[in-house]
Amino acid sequence: MASTYPAWIFDGSAIPDPLSHGERAVTFLRRLRHPASTAPKQGFQLYDWQERIVRRIYGPRHSDGSRIVTDAFFLIPRGNRKTSLAAALALLHLIGPERVPAGQIIFAACDREQAGIGFKESAEIIRADKRLAEVVRIYDANNAPKSIKSTLDGSILKAIASDGRAQHGTTPSFVLIDEIHAWRANGRDLYEALQSGMAKRPGGLTITATTAGRGREGLAAERYAYARKVALGEVDDPSFLPILFEPEEGEDWTDEALWHRVNPGLAHGFLDMRKLRIDAKRALDDPAKQYEFRQFHLNEWFGNSRLPLFSFDAYDACRAEIDEADLEETPCYLGIDYAQSGDLAAIVRAWRHDDDTVSIKPTFFVPTEGLEERERLEDVPYRRWIDAGLIKAVEGPVITQEAVADEVREICARHMVEEAAYDPWQFRRAATELLEDGVPMLEMRQGPATMGPANGELIRAVNGRLIRHNGHPVLRAHFAGVAAKRNDTGMIWMTKADPKHGHIDGAVASSMAVARAMAAESRRSAYSGEDAAIFTF
């Protein structure tokens, strides 16, 4: 079975080093000092598995002597000292044998504080050794840009966390992308600015050092997905080095042997085994804590929020081909979540089967005006989804009620629609017109008394594997964007995990549709009846 595990780090296999660049990099790192080191004279502790990584990055060379690896993706759980290693590698490029005249070494992170962690580590290594302190100048005043400048050749190390537009014009020789999983939407601008600048300088190196993240869309997820493809051999890219310490699919997260395998620093006491056991025990009965433990300590990359309502193992297991032509005689229930602007609009169709399973299928809408800016801010591929037929584009700055209402009419023309549940907020006019056309509209207010029980039905259906769906990526993204919220009575409420840029419209519409399908008793189509009426729920 193909695996992403970097077995080469531990198997003792030969690592090419024709020009001894790997050897000289290791030698330089071992001569550094670290104030927290327990080695003699506070020597920098480069453990065997770390040394293998260094040799694999710097040893292999093209025939012209240039480094083969230009991009390394280092995915490792918290507490394995990736920051210390990255800080030492930055010095390798600032004042060590990998330096180039007037080089730019950059620590890039999601915010100023995070960027400063790696910078501080590099500064501490320098201050621990008078030999290094004599050839650099450290500028780290509070509330001021932080940098370390070499007096040898003018190279500079900088910590940045800002709008990417401000970084155009830089020509980095070394970039550390720190904790990319935490980068927000404008992080793509920063990443692309740094990468375009690196293309101007031959021999540049980018190292992404991160813990596992969440979500299936966005810059971090894209980089992780590419690293997996290279690690699995699906993509042949010798310039890209994936170093992925993560579990294999289906592995038992409570198995301590797994903990050791994905945490190479555990054998050296980097992490507190007793504390891990306590955290794991507490996580057994708390889904949110379990997700947290598996993400940060075992490096599982999840597709959902940190306060999940749904089991995505169950959700993904229920993917099936859904042919609407086969469902024309099956009672259909609609959930309509309308948004004029800001959010997307969604219609979800739900069909209840005799075995009490429910098939669902969505339709999404997005306005075309400002779509490019929306993609940039949310880091979501709307245009790609539109081209693939996964979202309907509505011309103009807003999603019109007419566009959504027309889609409802088309669905009703094809299916036995028993009820069309809708949120009356901003959709009442269209609902009234649909009622006049004979559509059985059901007003479903979005308060806890209504949506609490509906959400409970959806959770039961998903986690109980009663849902059938066709794997629609936008719908899954909306389910993944849901965070759990409970009021004082224990009522479950769906909220956005990312209030600024997240969307859960598809999940809300699914909740409405599935709840009505599960509550249904009649198999007669209200749409086709003469007594079609509007209901208030």
C-alpha cells in the first residue's frame, strides 16, 4: 500500500551528496550553540532524524552543481522542535556555507507574533556564540520591524507577516513558511509575492514547516494536497521534498505506537508522554478535544471545523451516485437558504426512501460581480466551481430572488415536491409568488425553536449514515464550515467556524430539507394538489 510516511529518514539508505554540500551543512549546524541545549558547551543538538532531513535537502545536486530540492514541505506535530531546526537553517543561509551575497532570508507567518518566534530563536542562537554575534547586527526593538543583518556580505534575515502586496519586489534566497495552516485568506498574496520574488534568484529554497490544518480548500490545503501527491508517487517532482509525519487512513489514534511514529521527537523527550496520555483519555468522550488531539499531536489534516457537529468518516462513507431521473416518483422536500449578498444562496433537495435513508442534492448560487475579490478574500475557487457546474453564477452584484425562485419552479416541474421550506428573511415576496404558482411553501424561521430540532435531525442522519449524497465539494465545504453551538437547554445550533469568510448555507438548507423529509407522513405531492397552501412552522 502506498504511504506518505518518510521511511528514508530512518532506514539508513544512502543520500547522494556528490559535492559534500549536505556534509558541510550538517557540520555548520553542529558548530552552532543554543541557550536551551543540554549538550556540552550548549552545542546545537541535531538529532539523527533531523540530520537526515538536512542531508536530503542540501546533498543531492544537479550536474551543474545547483541544489535539486527547492521546496520542502515539513508536516510534523507540535512539540517536535521544527522551529529550532528552521531557525538554524536560516542561519545556514544568512552566515553559513549556503549564503549568497545580499541574500534575503525571510520568516513568513500568519501574524507578527508567530513570525517573531522563529526570528527570536535565530537571534538566541547568535547571542549564544560570540563568534556569530561579531558578524551580525540584530534589530529586534519592540513594535519595530525585526531583522538580523550580516556584516559579511549584507545578507539580511527578516520576520514578516503582512499584506503580500507589500512584499512584491523582494528577491528571497531562503523563505520559511511557518504554520501555513493558520494563514488567513490574504496569505495567498504573501505566498505568491515571495515565490515570484524567489524566481528572480537562482538557487532559492522554500521550507514550509507546519502542523496539520483543517479544510479542503485554500492555500494550506492545496500545498498539503500537492505534498501528498508527491509523497505517494502520483506526481514526479524531484524539486519538491515532502516530509509528512501523519497517520495512515484508518489507523487507531489511541495506539501509542502511532504516537511515536508521527512524533520523532518523542523518543528524545521533546514531548511529555504522561500529558499525552491524559489528553487522549479526556478526548475519548469529547469529540472536539479528540479532533484537537488528533490534529495537533498526531497531525491529521481534517476537512472540518474545530467544533464539529458531523462525523466526516460517516459523511464520506455515504457518498453514492444519485440519478435524479430515478427519483421523479419519490416525494421531494426542499430547503431554501436565500442570501442576497455576502453569503451564497442554496437549495437542497431531499428524498426520503422506504428504509428511512435520505438522498440529498444541492444547488448553489453566487453573484458574479466582485467574484475575483471574493475568491481572494475567502481563498475559495468559485470560478473553477462555476466552470464545473457546481455553482450557478447570477449576473450582477447580488443573488436575485427571481433566480432562486426560477430554480425552485424547475425542480417542482421535475419532482414530486411535498414541501419547500424557506427562511422568510428577504425571501417572503418570492415565496408568495411561488405559492401563487402552486408551490407548497413552508415558512421555517431560523430561530432555535425551529432550527434546533431540525439540526438534530440532520446530525442524526449524517452521523447515523442515513444520508446519501454525490460528494458535492461545495456542500461538503459548507458542512465542514459548521461549528457546534449549544444554548442553556442543550439545543444544538449551527454557526460558522469562520465568521468572516466561512459559509454554511448548504448545511442550513440541508437541515431544513432533511428535517421535513424525516417528519413527513404523506406521500402525496402537495404541489400537484388543488389544496396547495402556505404553512408556518
